[in-house]
Amino acid sequence: MKKRIIVAVVLIPLLLAILYAAPKIVMTIALGLLCAISTFELLYSTGLVRHFRANLYSALVAAVIPLWCHFGSVRVWAEVVVLIFFVILFAEMMLSNPKLRFEQVCMCFTAAVVIPYLFSGLVRIMTPAGGRYVIAIPFIVAFLSDTGAYFIGCRFGKHKMAPVISPNKSVEGLLGGILTAVIGMLLYALIMEKVFYCQVNYGYAFVYGVVGSLAGAFGDLCFSAVKRQTGIKDYGNLIPGHGGILDRFDSMLVVGPFVELMLVLIPVVVK
């Protein structure tokens, strides 16, 4: 617990500097690095794909996707990258048969294309005008929900939410996470109104907290299920007290795209 708090105290100011002070390309590059590491964690740390070159190709493609989203590149460039990735992976499969199997190639595509594209929802949120005001929303929802679920679950948790996948998670923790996410969103809506002089919709802010918290819990359970099936405790140890990148940001892979959609369908910032 002490190590988790120390790491959070160190990383939160860095995160705020990247989100609010650094050029937008800095966040994109950082996200590309996180995508590359998380892809390697998902493939190699789990033991699902231990083919070094396949993992390397997958990590490189994962790092490129946030940059593609940032620059708003035309679709053809994405098709070029995916086609090259497809050709290389299947060439490796044929040349190294049976070391690289078809199901492992499919895992590489999921880890290198699907997951980074979801993660890049953060880049797409940051890109439009006003992105600086709303980019903090997925972080607020995901991190506060996770923190609230942890502390309230430890104190009041009695009813197991998913005993097979994640025995420590409880229904009480889920409800606590929703509560802290809603409170955090309402407070941030107030900050956007009073500090950034935005016109905000508090009803939508409430919805963001509820839906975002549920999305985060689902993302967390998804990657907990992978760990359970592959028999590992953590995806890595890069972040002391938290585990690997996927251990810390698994919920963000679902929260980010959900917030991106809600900003389009029910914008919390009116103007």
C-alpha cells in the first residue's frame, strides 16, 4: 500500500504536466510507448506468444497507432501498416511452422491493433478544440473509480462480484467506485465551469461518472480473466506496487473509448 501511494504521488504531477503543459505530441509519444509495452506484456508475459520477432513487430505497430490518430492521417496509411503487418506475420507463421501458430497470429493482431486503437481514444479526445479541458475526464473516472472500489471494498466488501475471475472484487467495492467517480466528475465539472469558464452539463457529468465507472470495472475484469487463464499474477513489474502497464491501465482501455463516445453523444461541455 505504501509503495502504491508513493508511486502515485510521483506520477500524478508528471501526468498533469503532460496533459496540461506539454505539447499534445508529447502525450501521443508517451501513449505510443505505453501501447508498445502493454502489447509486449499481453503477448510475452502471459506466455501466449513467445515468438520474439512476432512480439517485436506487434509492439512496433502498437506504437504507431497513437501517432496515426494524432495526425489524423488518411485511412490508406492505416491500411498500408495493417497489410504489411499481415504479410510479415503470416510469412513468419509459414517459415517458422509450427513455432508460430495461426491462433498466435490472431493474438498478435488483437494486441497490436485493437487494443492500441482503443487506448488511442485518449489521443482522439485531446485532438479537437477544447481537448485540454476534457482529457482529464477518463483519468478522473478510471482512477477515482479504482481507488474508491479498492478502499470501500476492503472496508465493507462482503458480496463477491466475480469470485472466479477476481476474488478480491466485491459488489460493495463496485458501488463505492461508482460513487467516487460520480463525485470526482461533479467536482471536475465545477472546476471546468469556475476555472476554465466552460458551460457544463452537470447531469451529463453524473452519467459520465456512472457509465465510466462501470466501463472501467468491465475492462479490469477482462484483463483479470486473461491473467487467470494464463496463470500469472501481474503483467509486469514496471510500476512498483501496481504491476505492469496493463495492470495499471487496463480499465482505461475501455473508459477512454466510452468517454470519447459520450463526448460526441452527450457532451458534458456545452461550449
